[in-house]
Amino acid sequence: MINMRRIWFVLIAMFTSLGVLAQSSKHDEIAQKVDSVMNRMTLEEKIGQLNQLTGDGEVTGPVTLNQDYQQQIRQGMVGSMLNVNGAEYTRKIQKIAVEESRLGIPLIFGYDVIHGYKTIFPVPLGESSSWDLEAIEKASRIAAREATAAGQHWTFAPMMDISRDARWGRVMEGAGEDPYYGSKVARARIRGFQGEDFSKANTMLACAKHYVGYGAARGGRDYNTVDMSMRRLHETFLPPFKAAIDEGVATFMSSFNELNGVPVTGSKELVQDLLKDQWGFDGFIVSDWGSIQEMIPHGVAADKYEAGDLAMNAGIDMDMEGHVYIEELKNLLNDGRISEAQINEAVRRILTKKFELGLFEDPYKYCDPEREEQELLSEENRAFARKSAQKSMVLLKNEGVLPLSKDLGNIALVGPLVQADEEYIGTWSARGEGRHVVNVMEGFRNKLGDQASLTYAKGASFTGQSKEGFDEALQKARQADAVVAVVGESAMMSGEALSRMNIGLPGLQQELVLELAKLDKPLVVVLMNGRPLAIPEVDEKAPAILEAWLPGTEGGNAVADIIFGDYNPSGKLTASFPYDVGQVPVQYEHKNTGRPKVEGQRYTSQYIDGPNKPLYPFGYGLSYTSFEYSRPVLNKQQINFDETLRVQVDVKNTGERAGEEVVQMYVRDLVGSVTRPVKELKGFEKIALEPGQTKTVTFKLRADDLAFYTRDMEYKAEPGEFKVFTGSSSEDVQSASFKLRR
Ligand code: BGC
């Protein structure tokens, strides 16, 4: 027996080292190939590799020169294109690079494949509410399969900016407010896009963006300045980026914002020193669109020359549609402001990825019209988009209204989102099209056939103050057995450059819902939106609320699945929904203060006109069944720094339906050298339970999990007393205590 075990160990060790050897020899081989290409390159051609231009697709910033990019490709002045789409078209453009430029170096095509390419999944904030990492990974896998068939090598995703400000339009693109959960989601998305092997024709490079702090834009206004402590930066905003490196992410994108006075795109400290030198990131870093030259209006560079100087010395390898590197690097080199070694280093990083993708062997392998035809919007992909949408939806309230019976005779569907196909796919929807969307009206029809009579009234618009549509909507609602109001934000109300200062239901939609609520009919409010909304009045008056987000191509089917009980909702919020925009930023992870709120006591930390807590907290979401939690049971009351604490909790399905529950674990360090949050998420597990079934969930905690940036900015755990909480949301928890000792 012992001998067998020994043999296994030896064999495993052998295979592991063979694997490592194979990897390092592949690495060496690519390094040699890169050298041999670089030996033949002129300085101009090298600088060309650092230049990324936009094609004819979505343009998200100023196009600085209205130049002929094809001519520049021919001249070897372009290393990468973004916004060039489709198997045929990318082939055509690639052909120019490969056949008409002097060295024939293939281009790398990048695109914002954020929540699907043609088959669109829920917006990322919605998708993150599934707490289902496998499903999240799979959606990215499908997006990569579609995008690569259509010629793309590289997605500018995932966005991993933590944000605690619902005003910011780009909360829709991330995974919410929490760094622990955000890191897990970032890794799942990277795994999905990149797969195991870049050289496969259906995997693509991912991009960790936007490095860093972009989600903390002052006032929630996009592109605005960011000012935060280094402790906050390291504890909350950097972890997903570090996790991305651990997951092997291929590229990074530097953000638009300044951080504590220095635009990140020009920050040697954050890019070169931390990301490349300290963390050892060996892929390449692209600027955000024009973010190099935006250092001029930021006010740290007088002109493009100085902006290029800052960016190159910060370690930015590729200039996205800024034309700074192509215009200025040679001058900077001649003046000794930058070195040739720096240029070579950037070129090397980019060419390495081109080799890893296999582009030198077959520059056209991603441009495959046949695969494109089969892959895009395939039945399988659509089926998964439906699953993904189901999993993302969060039941916010249900006073016995849901699920609706399929036998209802007459259902009124009211609201501007009932059949607004274009809105369902949100912004950043790549090549997704409204005409492929199944809207809620169609979803209901698919579910009920001719069995029920479905009436429709728009009722209200996203903007304006007109009540013109109210009468028709109320009349149809009066005649119905149940009313479903589909309200929220249009696609163009969340995403880049789409910040809002008012985060309620836009237009007169809230008034419409409140009027409908007065009719005393079974009323279900279905919300579609790309950010947390402040909707306390709707919460007070509507008996049932389902958060459906901007749910993507199969959104209407998924809504119908939940409303009629074919899918039991299992999503939980990953961003707190405030009562009012005045509470922002509001998140579960906050400090206690020296005067924590005491009800009725004036001189404690609170508002005089509303609660401190959000309307719906992080981790919150209901089900059609109910779950009962035991208290957390610990295997020890004390652990040493090298021991593991086991935290066990029993969860029982006490209702009548099978259901899924996201079991959550939080900790609090009671006394530290610096103040610590009242709760921090440290574990979660999504479990499925049959009616009456109980499962025991076991979490593990080690000293490493309790580490933070101490008074001396050292990352470590401190001995002392801790609380551990388990439960169904960040607020609905039970606790136990333990000690960490030396
Ligand atoms: C956005 C990036 C995006 C880029 C390319 C920029 O405006 O901030 O997230 O990847 O455009 O489209």
C-alpha cells in the first residue's frame, strides 16, 4: 500500500515536472520566435505594433484623425484594430497586414464582448446576481466561441471595477460592490473567455479593466476624479485585478481616471511598479480609448509629447486610438526621455500574445464564416442565455402573488419595457440585435399559448411627464385577472457616459405603478435596469417585485419562466439598493464609527429623514420556497495562525418547492490596529434543496482569510476576537465568536 502511494507520488511529480518543462519550453520557443521577428523590425515598425486604431464599429470616444487605417496597416503602422467585425471583414483587413505590409505581422482584433457577442446574456451586474460561477464562466465561454468565430482575438472584458455608487452608469458592467465576490466573478469570466489554451480558435484574450479605481468616480459621474486612501485602494479596488493575474489574464486596460492626482495611465507607481514589477504581470497593457492624450486635459501633460512620455514611462504598452505613441515615441527616444529597451519590451509583450494565439501560423484561423454561421445565436447558445437570465433575476418582494397561475384568463401587461426589444440587450451588447430578443409579451405567449388573453398598454415613457397613456393602462388593468408592469430604465440609461443623478424609476413610471397598485389586483412589478434603483414607494405598494435587469436575448422567456413558476428564483443582489440617492455610497461593508446609530438617540451616526440601511441589502433575494438556517457551529473556539476553522451551518428547505439558496458567510474583526468593517464576505455556496431537505454547508477560515492592511500597511491578520456570521443575506445572519491567537 505504502509502496503504491510512493509510486503514485513519483509518477505525479514526474508528470507535473514534464508539464512545467513542456510549458517552459513552449515559452522559450515563443520567446525565440519573438526575437527573430524583432530582429527584422525597424523602429517605426516596432512603434507601429504599439498602435491600436478603431475600425468602423462602435466608437466610444473622439476619433482623433479621420485617417485611412488600411493605408496605415500597409505601412506597418498598426499592431491592433478594435471595432472591426465579422469573419469576412476581419479576414479582409488581416490580409492587408499579412500580405501587404513589409513584414506581414498579423493584427490582433479587439472588441468589447462584455455580455455576449450575438447571443446576449444579462448585463454583467445582473449576471453576477446568480452567484453561480459555473454559469458565469459558461456565458463568457459562449461569448468567446461566438466572437472568435467572427474574427475576434481579444475581448475588453471583464470589467472588474468595484463600485458602490449606483449613479455611475457603469455599475451595470461589473459584479457589484464586494471585492471578495468581485474577484471570484472576474476569475470565472476570465476562465470562460480564455479557456485553457490561446492557440485554440475558440478562445480569446481577456482584459482586466479598468485599472484602477474607475468605479469610485466622484459623484458617480463618469470619467470623474478619484481620491481615496491607499488602504481603501488595496483592500477594496485592487483585489479583483490581483485575482485576474492569478487567473492568468492576458491583458490589462488602464483607466481614464486620475487617482489621488495622477491619471492611472501615467502612473508608474501603479502600472510599472505594482502591476508589472511587484505582481509580475507579463501580458500587455492597453490604454483606455485616448486615455494617454487625455492626460493633457487632466493637466499633467502640456501636449502629446509629454503625455507619451508619462504613459511609456508608466509602462503602458499599447495606445488605444490616441495616436500619441505613433506620433511621439520616436521624438521621445531621440531626446532620451524613453529608451529603446522600453519600446522593445512593449513590442515583445504584444508579439508574444500574437504568437500564443497562433496568428503567425494561421492569421485567418479566427475568421471562419462557416463557424460563424453555426455558432452565432445557435439554439444551444440561446438556451443558455435563457438559463443565465433565469439565474440572474432577483425576487425582491412577494406577498403571495407569485408565481401566477397559468390558468388566469386575462393578464394585462403594462409599461414601456413589455415589448421594447432593443432595450433588453442593454449597452455594450456587441453585435446583439433587438430583433432577436424574446420580449415579455412573447415570453408570456410562448408560455401560455392561446390559453390566456394578454392585453398591452405602454402606460408611460422613460422620460417626460405625460400621463397620456395612464387611462388606457388602468382600463386594461381593471379588466384583467392579474397585472404585470414591466418598468425600469432604457438601455441607454446605464453603461458608459450614462450616469444619473436621480436613481428612481425614470419618467412617470413610478406614478403609473402606484396607480396600478390602487386597483387591488394581483400586481407584479418586473424591473429592468442596469443599476440599483431607489424605489421605496414601489416596495411599499406593490405586492410582488422581480428584478429582471436588462436580461438579454432570452429575457422575456426567462421572466415568464419565473412568473409562472417554472423556475424558482435564486438570485441575490450583489449591490445594495438604497432608499434614496442621498444614502449613496451605501454598502453592507462599512465601519462601525465611534457613534454607531442608536434608534432615538440624536448624537449617533444617522440621517434624520431616513434609515442608514439600504432598502434591499447585498446578498438579498427571495425564493418561492423558504429556508431555515441553524446557528453557525464552529469546530474550535480558538485557532492558531496555521490552523483552519470550520464553520458549519444547516440549511433546511421548509417550503413546498425545490429551490436554490446562496448561503453566505461574513466575518468581523472586533479590534484591530485600524478600524475594521462590521462585516466582510468570506465565503458562499449555492445549494439546491428539495422540500424538507437539509444540507450542511461547511466553510473554512484561515488566518490568511482574516488578513488586511494593518496600521503599518502590512497585509496580515492580527490576533484577537472575531465574529463569524452565516445566513441568507448580509443582514439576515446569525453569529458565533472565535479567537485567533499566536
Ligand atoms: C471604454 C472601454 C472600452 C473602450 C473600447 C472606452 O470608452 O471605457 O471600456 O473597452 O472604450 O471600446
